[in-house]
Amino acid sequence: MRFRTKLTNAETFSKLTASLSSLGKTCWMRLEPGNIRFTIIPDQGTQVWAQLPIDAIFDESTYVLESNSGGIINLEVPIGALHRALRSAVDAQSAQLRLTQKGRIPLLALTIRTLSWAPGSNALGITGPADPGNTNNPANNTNSTTTSDRPAGGPGPTSTSASTTATATSSTRPGRERETVITQEIPVKVFHESAVEGLHEPRCRDPDVHIILPNLSQLKAISERFTKLAAPGQQNGKNPSIAANIANTAPKLELSANMHGSLRLAIATDALRISSVWTDLVNPSLDPGQLSQGELEQLPSERMRALPSDDEAGWARVRIDGRDWGRVLSVGRLSPRVVACFVHETALILYVYLPGTFNEEDSCLTYYMNSYAA
Amino acid sequence: MASLSFSLSPEAIYQLHDALMCLGRFGDSVSFEAQFDLLRLSVLNVTKTAYAAFAFDADKFFESYSFGVNRNHLSPGVETHKFCCQILIKALVSVFKGRVSGRNKDTSVERCEVELQDDPDETECRLIIRLICGLGVIKLYRLSYEPVLVQHATFDRSRATNEWSIEPRFLKEVTDHFVPSAEQLDIYSEHGKTVFTSFTTKIVEGKEILRQPVHTSVAIDKRDFEYYLAEDNLHIAINLRDFKAVLAHADLVHARLTARYTTPCRPLQFAYGLEGVSSEFTVMTRGAAVEDDGVSSSRAAAPQLSARQTPAPVQVNQQRTTATDASRMPPPPVRRSRSLRPLTGTSARASQTQTDTESRRPQSPAEFDSLFVPADDDRQWDVPNEEEEEEEEAQAEDKLGWDATGDDDTFTASLGPRVPNEESEAAELGQEDETGIPPTQPISQVFRASFPLTTTKGTNAVSSMGLVCSIEQSSIASITPSRSDNPACRATSANSHDLGLTLRQGNPRGLVLDIALRIGIRATVTMLAPTTSYHRVIIQPSKKMLAAHRQVPDFTQARRWRKLSAVIPAPSHHLPSIKMYIDSMPANLDGPIPSGARRRPRLNPPLIIRRPQHDELPLGTIPHDHRKLPPTRRPRRAEP
């Protein structure tokens, strides 16, 4: 079993793990020859099934994946720790991820190499000759590749001045490039293929309404504001058992949309009822290539589309937990395009397409949220 | 009666505030030590593994500084050159907090005057801080302080073999990569790189792989250091929180940080200096203990740690009872403190007597976990008729461990050869022997005196009574202390004797004996090698031995030897023989000694030696003649 790759897009990877880590502690990471899948199935709350092409975050040319079970490795990863480790890699020059083992504990070892500029004590910032002790540095072979893009930060030294003051380097400390190698070792669990055979994506009936969500940061801010307004008063918060009880029965965000580009976010308590409505959103059409014309017309969304926009029956509605919704919306940091599929009173499914990937359709995070009963 | 007053400029207030914030990360209360030429603020953390000190120069840091001692009111024995007290850091920080921001220009602080009231005429134990602000606003704070005897971590810079210096921001970049839950930091260098690795010693259940902490190692170039003069591949581990606290302050004041250390399990000191302020942080390190090379007496890591700690409880007790008589030490430590603390600073004399013991320092177990005796192994030593009250203690004592790093020589050297007047002690011991000591020993609390006896008479008498294991130099390896006629001297108790002996008998075969000690739970008697001189182990009953008037111990049924965990002095009327008190181990490593042992009334409070916590710092009060920075440099070593 072997897995080794270079990270090409540590920032995306880091953001992805950050938004995933808000939903659960551990993540099932499935490494396939062409794709990586991240799945979080918490005991309660939203499930997320994500699939990314290799080149979205990894360097395809250095991607090595070998295993006995058809070139697929299933790992259980502490997603928070992975995210914490990846944060070190965001500004790095290079980062390599590999599966290794220390003792009997399998590890995801993330080796990060960063370069930064260290200003010296001499004002000119002149580099001295390379440290002779550094030549037997095992990292030197990679060093040569990284030093080519030397002017990464700070005032680039000129070669002429370097020769003139080379003798002075012993007494004064020249400004120079600092290389830092960071190794993060994240303990993981390796699953056998049989252990994950029974895991399937949830299935539900065809959605009644599908709509592209507005800007997630806006949506998140308003959602959180609503949740806070409807939250039980602080006088109840003193008793934790009561508070926990209330949290379970707390008013749910009511999210509804129709096939005429409208999305409504509402919350209702005994004391208040507030709602926000977005209009002129896009209801994407389904890919006609996948469905025949007859099937397309049979779809519930097409029936909803046929209803007039002012008809309340044209709205599909779900009730979701505000905090859970907030966690889901944390994926907004990736600034994705999100299609929400409403199954009336049943479920809300979000298809989150990452931007800027080579093939947008391939990199998709799917969130499955159950609707609470009224 | 001391008088102390000083005033601070606004900049100095900021610096003081920063220092207090830093000290606050080590402990709750800060110790003030006022001397004629400096004011030192220090904190020793609860576990005694870290010590932080800021020394403010009287001339440079303060606008004005005056410290005086009224000698007329001095009771004899009180140190005249300094005054020590302790104040809660929170209280101090809140005084200076907000002053730092200086948002309101009109009423910002212009000067700060601090005055100490130690006069019987005034309200006692008050520190008065007067903040003189703009527009005539004066803010007055009265804080209570507690007179204490300040303890100091000792660190001998001249003996530090490894040293490096670096800009703290580089190290801050390093620590930024660590996960917040990381607890420890390992530092070593190889191939021109210095590697910082964070790790956690928390034991994680085998199944919970995913809960295992992330190990982060950051390698930086040695050239990032101002200079790096440390051994390659020498792993040294320190507490990460302490390290971060040091870094945060050093980075704040843009001071270059210097670290000095020798080997793992020996203290490491971070130091940096500013204008008028010198900062020192001494932290205990862990790691694979290096075999002592016998070159320096300061290498005796664990004994210092264990023994150095000895006076602490005594001092505290003294302070509580006789608050004003701060520096009067209980009688025993006067001699004993020297003998028990062969420290960097005070070891000039000790090293002479220790030279023969240095070379055979036993190999130290590397893992600090090996401190603890596994509970299972203890079973075989259990004695059936154990009293119920012992059972409670037994739980705590399952964690008992003698000898973390195996440096028993402190005891050995200090107790063995250095005791004067052997004849009289022998006589005394002989006398005790004749008083009909019951044949068995309560092991829960043991009194032992191991003096080289000059008369075989005493030895024979004692050994025949089962009180003393006398091991003759000429005896063969399968030494069985003469206990054949003593029903109580079963293997268990005999073992415990021998084990006790090994602890303090300094002889060339101490290594062998110490090994027996460490595996003593399993070892049989015959494993013990003969020692070179006579030893006596006198066991006293647990509850009664603390009474000062008791000269003659009586012994009851032997119990489990593993109840031994500390030693107190035994009473004697002839001369102050070395007395040791065996205290039961607290279950909590950092917890206090069981109160029962401490609270017993006793005219002459015993030294209480706690289990050698080898990751503690060597501690001591500051020597009288110590005035200069740095605080831990000890000129006293040169004294005879």
C-alpha cells in the first residue's frame, strides 16, 4: 500500500478540510486512481460526500497510489488535525503528502518546505557564500529546485555585491533565504475495502425545486442572525439541561424555494416571525442528455415550474437546524457555486461545485440535510 | 523590618506589565525579592518544573529605588540584605492593566510609586501602589503580600555545555506550526539543521488512533541562530507551554534569546537581557538521560532535584507559623541542607566527598514513566495482614517510584561519609538496639540511618535483632542479612532493608545495588550484591515516629516496602543524626504530601523528601552573598 503525492493547491485543500471539519471529527478519505473522495457521516446532522479529481489538489505527475484492493486506499482521517497540518502548507514552496507508518500507527506525513527571507544585520542584505556545512544536507536536491525562484520575498541580492563583500559575512549576518522544513504526522486508520462496502450515498426522490443559492456569506450572515434572534432567552441558559433541551426543540430555520428564482429564509417563534426573500435566482435546468424528454416532463420540478410564481403550492419547504446550516455554509470560504435541491418537507441537498478546477463537474461536494418535521 | 519604595516611569510600567503577564503564565503568585541593587520578580510553577525570574536593576530600571533594613528591629538570624514577599499576579496585573493602553491622554499615568509597609506600626503586609495620573488623578492600590522565603532554581551557566542564541521570532514561527494540544517540545540538531518536534506524552488508548496527537517537527537552518553551540543529536525536551510563554515575552521586547543546557533531565535556561532588566527562565528538561561522565559534580541531576526540593515544605511551614521570622531555618537543614543539596552552587565541598561516588552513578532510566512501579508487580510483596488504614494509602502508593534517574549518590554521599562523630553515633545506635526493638518492621514509614559503623558490636547486635541489615564488605554476593533467627525478617522485609540501603549507601557497588532497587519488586534477596561497609536500617512505626520525644522505635509487623517514598530524620538525643522520614506517595504527582504526615506536631520539623521528581528544578534559597545578576550564579561555590 503506497500513497505519495505533491500538493499543488494546498490552499484549496486546506479550505476544503476546514469546511469539512466543521461537520465531523473524522473523515473517510478514499483515494482512487483518478479521484479523491471525502465523506463525513456524523451521528447527527449533515452528511457530506465530496469528490475531487486528483489534479484539484494534488500534482498528478507525482501521484503514486498502490494498493492490493484495486488501487484504492480507504483512510479514516482526523479531519481537524489534517486541516491544522495543512495550514502550515498554505504559504509553502512545496508540500508532499504520503502515507507512512511509525511503529504500528499509520500516518499521513505532510512534509512542507517553506522559504522566507531573513533580513540580516548588515543593511545591504548581502548574501554570503553557501554554508559549507549545508552541502551534505539531504534536502539539498530539492533545495536546488526551490532556489531557482529565489526572489520570493525580500530584497533580492545582486550577484555583484555578493562577491565584493563575501569576506564580511563571517562577522556580519547577511540577510538570506531561510529554509524551514515542517513535518506534520497525522495518525490515520486504514480501512479495508470490505469495511466501507456498506456505505452508500443517501438516495431520495427527485427534487421538487432546484435553485442556485445566492452568495453564501450573505446567506450565512442572515441565517445566523435569524438563529440568534430566535434563540431562547438567556434566562434559560443558566441551567445546562434546560438549555440542551431547548436546543433540541429550538425553532428551525425554514428554507423554501420555488422554480421561479425565489428563495425564502424564515424563522418563526411564538414571539416573532421573520423572513428574507431572494428573487431572480437561477433555477438551473437539468442536463437533457441524461434524461429523455418524457422523463424530464415527469419530474416534480417541472410540475413545480408549471405552477405560477405567486402560488404558495409552488414552494418547496424544508426545516433545518440553524447551527447545522451554519456549519454547512462554512463551505462558502471556497467561493463555490451551490445548487440547492429541495425535496418538499423531506430533505435539502446541496451540490457544491468548486471553482477554478479543471473540470468543475468532477469536483463536487454533496451535502445531505434532513428536514425536521414541523 | 524592611522598607522598600520605588517609582516607575510610564515605560517601565509597560515593561513591568509585560513581565507580569509573562510570569502569570507560570504561576499564580509572584515573589518579590528586594535587594539593595535590584528587585527580582520570580515565579516557580506548581510542579516545580519551571522558574521564571525578572531582575530589575535598581539604577537603570527605576526612577528611584530605595531599600533599607532597620537592623534594630531585626531578630537574630534574619537576613539583612533582602526582603522577600509574595503577591498574587492577578492583582498586580489588574493594577497595571489599562494603564498600558493610555487611551485617555489626560489622565494617563505619569508616574507610579510603590511602597511597602512592613512596619509593625502600620498595617502590616501591604504593598501600596500609587499611580499618579494627569489632571491630578491619583489611583491608590493597597495589596496584601505574604512574606515568604523565595526559592530559586539553580543553574550554573559556567557548566552549561550547550548554548544557542536566536531571534525569538524565528522560534515563534516554529511554534506556530504546532497543534494547540501539543505539550512537549523536543529539540535536537543534525546535518546543519535544528529540529523542533512537538509531541504529547498523553497516553492514548490503542484503538483511538485518530485521537493520537499530531506530531509536528520543524527543521530550521542552524544559520538562523545567532550562534549554535550544541551537541548534535542531543535530544532535549521541554514543556511547550513554558517555551511559548518565554517566546511570547522575548518576542514582545525584541530581545535575543539564549538557551543554555547540559544534558536531558538537567535544567535548561533561557535568558535575555534588556536595558535594566534581565530575564531568566529555568525549565526542567526530559529525555534520555546521559550517563554521567563524572567530570562535574553539577551533573548529579536527579539527586539535586529530589534533595533540593527538600527544604521547601519546611520553609513553608515555618513561614506560616512564624511569619515574620522569615529566614530562620529549622535546625535540621542547617547541616542537612548542605549535605542533602550538593548543588551547583554549594557543591564545592560536596564534590570532594562525592568524588568517589560520582563514578559509579547508576545508569539512569531514560523514560520518566519508569518512575512508577507497576502496580501488578507489587503484589508479591504484599503482606497478608495488612491493616486497613494502609489500604487507602496503598492505592496512592501504587504509583510510588523511587529513583527516577537513579542518582542515589546524593543520599549516599551526604549521609554516609560526611556524618561526623561516628563513634558516638555507633554508640547511640547500639543503645537503641538494646532497647528491645520488636522483630518486625512497619515498612510504611521507615527510619533509616546508614552510618559506617566502626564497631562490629553494634552491627551484630542490631542485625541479630532484625533491625539492621549489616552487610560486611567481605561477605559474598548472595548476601543475606543476618536475620535467620528473626521470624520477621522474611524476604520481604529483608529486601526492603537492602533496598533502603542501596539508596543511601555510597559504595563502589552502588550500581549493582541500585539495579536491584529499581527492579526490587521482583528481585530476590540473593540478587543483591554485598556492600562495602556497614549499613543500618531502622524501621519505625508509621504513626509514632514523628513525635520528637521518641527515641526508641518500636516495630510492628512488616508491611510493604513500597510504602517508602520519602525520608525524615529520626529523633536522637546524642547528636543530630541524619533522619529521614518515609512518607507515603501522593497519588497525584504534583499533589501535596499527604496531610496526615505533615500536620503531626513535632518540635523539630523533619525534612520531608518527596519522591524524586526528576523533572523538577533544583531549588534553593538565594545565598546571602548573592547580589549580582544573574540570580543563579553562585559565587558561594568558591567558599570553603
